[in-house]
Amino acid sequence: MTGTGLDQLAGGPVAVAPPPRLLARRSFAGRADQIQVVRSWIRSLVDGFAVASDVVLACSELAANAIIHSRSGRPGGKFTVRACVDRDTVRIEIIDQGGQWTGLPNGRDDEADDASQSGRGLTIVAAIASSWGIAGDQEGRTAWCEIRAG
């Protein structure tokens, strides 16, 4: 049946997932001045979504972590942002160049204290995302989050 998410294959119905609304990928220089460029780019992808500001915030926090906590922030470093925008979910992935991760899993740095403005990036992401995680190692990591759009 066409138009219902089912197609005929070998005589029986097969569920076919609808394609994502938008898939996008872009690499950025691993410099602090690129965070604003990342924010503008991701904002253009999710413009009109009720959760656009949350997506922009989460993406910029994860991108900043790539610069601060990985080899992506070294001279000549880079990181890549991938976005999958569906009707009901936006998934953001930040792929860095690895290195020793200096942050703690709870989103706080060893040296962050209550008066500090640093060390809260992953805490912010965890608060606004429906799910998030970090996978990889010193060779390269992917930090990701999913935010429900509907």
C-alpha cells in the first residue's frame, strides 16, 4: 500500500520508515570563534521548530566541548556537526578528533566550582535533551543528543 508506510515486497507488506526531513553535515575549524558560526548554521536548519532554541543551545555546548576537551581545539584542529531533523526529533552529533577527555561524565570539570561559568555544558544538554551520550576514545569521539520536536 503506497502512502501508508507499507510497500509490497515478495508478496507481503513490509514497513518502510519515512525518510528524515533533513540530513546535514558540516565541518568547522576547532576555534572558539566558530561556535557562533555553528549556532547560526544549526539555527537555519531548525528555524520554525518550537524547540529551535534548545537545539541551538545543545549544539553549541557540545561543539564547545569538542574545542575545549579534544584535539579539535589544537591549532589546525576541526570538528564536524551532523544533524538529523525529523518531524518529531532533532538529533545532533559532534564528532571531534579525540585526545584525552578532561571533563567528568556528570558534565562538570574537576576545577569547576559553584561560582564558575564553565563545566556545565553536559549538565545543560542533559536537562534539555530527551537522550544524550558520548561514544569513542582518544582517536575520536561523537557527542550526541536528541531533542523531541513534538
